[in-house]
Amino acid sequence: MMLKAFKYRLNPTEEQKVLLNKHIGASRFIYNLALETKRITYAGNKHNLSCFELHSQLTELKEELPWLKEINSQSLQQSITNLDKAYTAFFKGQNSFPKYKKKSNGGSFNIPQRVKVENGKLVIPKFTKKNGIDIIIHRPLKGEIRQATISKTPTGKYFVSILCETGETNKAKPKIKEETTIGIDLGIKDFVITSDGEVFDNPKYLCKAQSKLKYIQRKYSKNKGKRTKQKLVKLHEKVTNKRKDYLHKVSTKLVRENQTISLENLAVSNMVKNHNLAQAISDVSWSTFVNMLEYKSEWYGVNLLKIGRFEPSSKTCSNCGYINKELTLKDREWTCVKCNTKHDRDINAAINIKNFSLRNILSGTDSKNHDELPTLVGVLTHEAQPIGSAVGG
């Protein structure tokens, strides 16, 4: 069954804000304490504490720290469960090692059960007085509620994300055909370039806000005042909201207009280690965009194909297959010496991404394994600058 999350703004009273902040702080405290306990236990005893072992210790911890009794017990348990999932993802090589949560990020807490929305109120455990918290329902809530996550932004706004089982099933995906497939190349100069020649500009929201950010940062460094800090946080939030809105529009357009989408499996965490491109890569937010494509393709029944990051998509002539080993990152256009075809670097890369993905499907290559394992030819023809080849632009 299809699961969808619906996010709404909350308008808690001052009394409710205090209790919400306690829940957020307690969840962060339990997460960090559990992380420290797991690290110490493994370092000293070579034993990896399980999620259930830590859950069972919460009762004793509440006797030591009575203020934890004010908090929904299931929310505290969920913090440990989230940590356990982070550990599992790390050992599977899917994520970095879990980090301690910071208060400055705002924070959140989960409510895994007993969540209701009634008469414009969000009703959850510990908040049943006065029939719950005021919630702004700006779009209909569809389906049966499974759980909820309440979050607080650095600017002090409260939101709830409600996960629902909609009763619908994911749409069946069509058969993969060349004529209904597009390749997309993610870049910095332009955000998305398709194999059909369509270009989506990179709005560079963070770059455009840099002068204002630097001014506020200088003022904050001198005054250290809450008012100046709040202005800085609000500006960052505005940039984030603009970027996310743009990513949603582009990803939705691509998914609704195509049956199969091909793209590169980018190692973004490695790319941002390049200090010359780190800010530009963070500003364009490829990881968030790819994540949107992944879940929206499941909703709308669209095939999403990925090719390995070591495929020479930029260097290969999409017309004859010749590999231009002399191509550098600064070359935006090039002419194939074998067939004399003139290429726009990004459009050529997008066409190759489409061709490589279709070749993998037709040959029965496992795309997951292909993403992770470089080939001899792929490494040989890889850009001299690792970032350049993966970016394709």
C-alpha cells in the first residue's frame, strides 16, 4: 500500500510550546546518550548493544531522571530505534557514522502511535488537554494515519509530518522502451540537462544571497545578539524554502512527462570534499533532488534507472562511441575526431546516460552492482579531476 506524508504548520499555545520543546530536547538527549553508550560499550567490551537492550534501560533511566516521565515513552523509544536504523545504514555502507544531534538545528520527535486530527486539532499523547494542538490544514489529509513527526525550525516554527496509508497502490511501471526514455545530466552551470535538449537553469539561491548573508554574519560576529542571529537564520530558511520549491517543480515535471528516467549514481559526499566546488554542489542540492525523483517515480509508476558513476558519459561520442581522453572540465563543447560530430558537453552526457542505462537493461546488468563497482575502462577514461567526470558539467 502507498504511504504518503502530509506536512502542516502548527500553532501551539505558549504552554504547549514548552511541552513540545521538552519532547524535542528529551528525544535529542536520549539519542545522544544512547549513541555514547553504544560507543563506550563497543570500545570496552566489543559488544554492540541492541535496540531492545537500550529500550529496556529506559525505565531505570526515568528513575534517575524524573523529568523524562513528562515525555511520551514511545517517543523516547523511537529515538533509540532511529539510532539503531542509523547504525544499520552505516554498517551497510549506505550512510556515514551517526553523529550527535545539535540543539541549534531545531530538532524533532516521533509519535509512532495514537495520532489523530480532529476539528482542526492535532491530538497526540501528552497533549490531550484542550483537545490538542491547533493545526493549519491547507490540503486534505488522505488515508489512515500511521505515525507523525513534529519538528521545530531554527526560526521557532513548528510543523507536523503525518504519515498515512492512503489505501492506494503504487502505479504499475510501463515496459522500458528507448522512445519513452530520457537521460538527465546533473550539473552546476545548468541544473538539469535532458537527452532531448531541455535545460533547467540553476537558480543559485545561496549564491545570490551571499552578499546579504555576509553582511549579517559580520554584524552577528560583532554584536552576538539574538536579533542579528535570528535574521541570519531566517535568511537561510528562506533560501532553503526557495530551493526546495524549485526542486519539487522540476522533479514533478520530469516524472509526470516521462515513462523512464536515467541518471548517474553520484557520490555527492565525496564531491563536496573538493573545496572549490563544495558550496556550488551544496547549493544545487543533487541528493535531495534524486531522493524526490526516487519516491515520486514510485508514486506515478515511472522507471528510474541509474548508471555507474565511473561511466565516461562526458567523454564518449554519443554518435559513434569514440572516447575523447583529452576532454577536460573546462571544455563545454567538443568535436569528435572520428565522426566529426559537434557536441554540447552536457547534452552529449545526457544522451550517453540514456544509452548506457538502456544497454545495461538489455544486457541484464545488475544496476545496483554496476553503480558500486568501477570498471577498468571506466577508471582509465575517468576525468583527471574526479569531480569533473561525475558532474558531467
